[in-house]
Amino acid sequence: MSSRNSNLITGNAKILRGINRGMILNIIREKQPISRINIARLTGLNKSTVSSIISELLKEDLIFEQVNEDQNVGRNPLNLFLKLNKYYIGAINIDSSITRFAIADIDGSVKGISSLETVSKDPVKYVNKCVNELLKLSKKLGIDKLEALGISVAGIVDSEKLIVNFAPNLGWENLNLGELFKSRLPEINNISIGNDAKSSALAELAFGNHQIDLSNFVFLSIGQGIGSGIVVENKLMNGEFQASGEFGHMVIFEGGELCTCGNNGCWEAYASDRAIVHRYIEKKGIRIDHSVDFIAQDIIDLAKKNDDIAIQIIKQTGYYLGLGIANIIKAIDPHAIIIGGKITQVWDLIYPEIMIIVMQRAYFGKNKNIKILPTSLTTLPRLMGAATLAIEEIFDGYKITV
């Protein structure tokens, strides 16, 4: 997670100490092993403040110290590390067809994963089922307690109030999902809920390994719909009504294909997994009753095996992705666009098609150096995003939102 030492804030002493605590903890995670002196140098905080906060973190057992035995120095310094295998977090990604679960350590390492079919018509029964699955996974891994829980949802989410404002594919509107989980898991004090694409952006920022500047980028989550997370100066943009980045519903063809939102010509009606499946079925003249997730994966697998129709459909998707990405570049001017989803499995097919359109339409007097990359996350970004929401609750003593 990117350090916040460039954004020091003064004011209320408790708030300021919380910010400094989160900053120091994040630096230890990123730079470990690291000494107190180097932490003071990186943050600009005085040594006594650093030592005081380090003492608190040691008492909380979030970090530990170890002597750096260096024969070339007189007095061996103490280095600081994250304390692993003590504080575990739960993660749940709720999609319209599959709900995925994970248990992770505070460094983002995933200990175990499971999944079940999403049946969201009765939210109370569904949440009970989710809690049972999460506890089952924890027990299987020999973990007795979860320190925090992060939940990512395909929809518009009020992360402060833990309310799902609108998730059409789940049939939810103004659902207090936080209260439902809190009532079943009262022992977990830190429960976070966020949009799946925005959470994915946070995960890429925190745990991605792209060797480029990720202070300003857009994460595109391609699934049954298209979601996005916008990061500006290392901070996630939420918007006035928590609905920033709804690029999937920008119109690219007036009067075009009907979208799930009720409008015609939306981007996700052409470039999502659902669109891939729709075009394939139409082309083959067949009818399939399985879920979009499974059919989309089948089509991608066929493309890998050089199936002509599947390759044609995938390349068309690259073209449509390029149209939307060109508009995003013109609107946001990011340093990078990062794409997550099944479609990245055939990056060799979609990337050239994306770039043809982007080169034609996106650059007006700009240097042509905006990177378009597949996600670097090895765990499903939306699930890793849920984990990141929970980890942030532990690491950030005070939240700064945009």
C-alpha cells in the first residue's frame, strides 16, 4: 500500500496519531525489514513519535523486532517486521452467480479459498449461508478468530454506512448488508463493504507488483458487467453518491443493444462477459441455460484452442473494450489502465485490438505512453479487494476519503 508520507495532516491530536500509526504500519509492510531511524527519515516524523507508535504496535502484536546481525557495523540495529500468523481476516466477494470466500493474513497472503452459488433473493438466508461458509473455511484452516471482514459487492455501495444502494444483478436496493453480517458475527468489530471494482483497485494499489507508478490509474473489472475503480494520487475516488466510475453504463452506441440498466448502447452491453456469451450464442444459433460465468470461461477456453468463432468473438470484445478505454483516457488521463477478469486469459488476442482503437481515438496532443496492462494480482482481484478492505481497517487508524 502506497505510503502517505507526502500527505501529512495536522489537527486533532488523536486523528493525527491515527494517521501516523497507519502510515508507519504501512511503511513496515512495504519496506520490511526496516529500522526506526529509517522510518523517521521516510515519514519526516521525529524519533520520539516514531518510537512511541512503534511501542504501541509491538504491544498490539502487529509487528515484531529482530536484531540485524551485520558484521560491518559496531552496534547491530533492530529491524521491524509484520507479525504474521496471528491476525487473520475474512474476505467475501459477492457476484451475481458465484460468491467466493477467502481467509488471509495481514500481509495479503491468502490461506484458503472456497465458493458457493449466489442465491440472493432472501438476503437474510443468504447472509446466514455466507457466514456458515466463512466459518467452515476458518475451521478447516485451524483459525479460531477473525480480526476483520471485508466484503466486495457488484453494485453501488455506501462504504461508510455499509449499505448496498443498488445492485441490480443481485436484486438489492438500499440493503443494510453491514447490519446483517454484524448480527451474525458480533465478535468481529471491523466489517468493511465496498464496490468490487473499487476494491480491486485498492488491492492492485496495495499488493500489485507492476513496476510502474500506480499513483494515478483506473482498474477495470470485466465480468457480467463492467466496473471500475479510479485512483488519484494514491487515493480511491468514491464520488458524491458513491457512484464514481460507472463507465460500464456510458453509451457508446446510441440506440444500441439493450443493457441490464434499461438503457440502450451501454459499454458493458458490448464488452462484458455477458456480451461475449450473447454474441457467441447468437453466432452459433444455440441456446444455453448455464450461468454466464461458466459459459464465458468455456468460450475463452475454446479461443485458447484456436476455435475460429471463439477467437472472432474475443477479438470483437477487444475492439469494444478499446472504445470505452479511449473515452476513459480522454476523461481521466491516468498513468495506467489495469484490466481484471477472465478476459485477461486471452490477453494476446484482446490487447492488439484494444490498442488499435486506443491509438486512433484516445490521444489528442498527449504523449502516447499510457500503459494498458492485465492485473498483476494472482488471487481473483474482486476477492483480493475484499481482503484489502479488511486489512485497511487494521492498518489505517484514520481514514481519508476522496
